[in-house]
Amino acid sequence: MLRIFCALWVFVVLAGCAAVPYPYGRDIEGPKALALRDRESQIERGRPIAFVDGLGHYFFSLPTKLILWNWSVENHRITPETEQALCDYLAANDLRQVKVRLNEYAPGGEWSRLVRNREIGGGWRYTLGVLSTVFYTIFPGRVFGGDHYNPYTNTISIYSDHPSIALHEGAHAKDFAQRELKGLYAASRMIPLFPLYQEAWATGDAIGFHRDQQAAEAEKNDYRVLYPAYGTYIAGESLGIASWFGPISYPVELAVQAAVAIPGHVVGRIKASQVDEAPEPTDSAVVAEDIL
């Protein structure tokens, strides 16, 4: 297992760099981008349901809250401040067609977007895209949480009231918007270790945005939550490789995620304390290197 961790850290360092200074998106949505329908709002918010939201907030999300040490993670109560932060990011990067669902369960809408999304080939949409939408339908994030970006429907789903997490998912949408072979790029997440590159890119872009905006407090919050979150991605890849040799129990998975997140917490807080002292350009490789 130790060798796996070391290999993953090396891979992170080699993940590649984002452009410096911060690269704002300009007309990055292609002509085939799935357009919002007439009078359709880009951002939709689910109707509050006390029992369902409470179940997700006080029960299912507790392990993630403890690992990231943040009570706002998957709390299913997104404030206007978090919504505005994501709106600002999408507008600044010219992402006009990506759909955003704030604590909303909309399987009908997602199936419709899957079918209509011609930006990704049917071979990808009707295999991996169907699987992702089936998972969304059967295991609703409205209950189980799991902030994410779905490239097959070009939809961002947010369940955490944390701007850094929201921008991280927005950065995934920006990343995919700039890729020509979107279906292949989405499917590449099945390749061991490759998700670490995509997560490093999104983390670096979110931090870079706040740094370029000179939003010091927001940048500090980025480090405090996105660095330990990156540790959980490393843990996930490690466990995925380890599972080739035998099943791994859920308690062991949680223990590994918590252990690997600890360096992220330490380094993230060190970086947060240095934000006002010595700001420096941010890119995916820098983010990965700092975690080391």
C-alpha cells in the first residue's frame, strides 16, 4: 500500500500545469454545446424538504464532514452567497450553457439532457452516460450527497454550502468545455490514476480564480477544504488499485481516506496562513507539489 501511495504522489507532480496568469474562459463552449431551453434558468434550486435534507445532513454526510472537518459539507442548504460565488465563476469563464442544480433531484431533466447532449457521442452517452444517470436516479444526491459535475448531461450538482466546493465543480465544467473529445475524456476517469489529473486541474483553477480576484479569504478557504479533499481522491485511487487483490471493507475505506486527508489538512492550513504574505501563481502542478 505504501508503494501505491508513493506512486500516486509522483503522478500528481507530473500531472501538468495550467496556464499562468489565470486563464479565463472565452467562448469555450462549442457550437454543439447543449443549450438551455427558452426561459430555462441556468440555476435551479430544489424545494426544501426537512426530513430528506435532515437525513442527508445529519446522517449520510457525517463521514465526509469528519474527513474534511467542515460542517457545511453536504448540508443540503446552499446559501445565496455560495450560489453567487458559482454564478460569478461561470460568468467570468463564459460558461453560459452548463446547468446547475442546487440540492435538486431532477431525474426527468437529467435524462432529457442526456438524450439531447449532442456534444458527446451517442456511444458514450448511451453506455457510460446511461450508467451515470441511472446511478443519479437510484441514489439521489439529494439524500446521499456527492457534489459533482456530470459531463454526459453538462450538469453541476451541488449539495454543500461551500463556495470552494462549488467552484471546484464549476472548474470541472470549464475543463470539459475546452476538450474536443469530451466522451473520451470523461471515460478516461476509468483509467487508474487519471482522475487525479482532472481533480488537480479543477483544484488549481478554483484557487487560481480566487487568487486572480484577490479574494484572500476565499482562497484561504480553498486551501482548507480542497487540499484535504484531494487527499480523499488519492485514497480512492489507492483503494481502487488495492481492491484488485481483494475486497476492502467500508470502515477500512473510511480509515484510509481520513489518514490520507490529514496531510492535506496540514499543508492546506499552512498555505492558507501564507496567502496574505506571499501570493504566487497557482497551477495544477503547484497544488499537487504543495500537498507533498
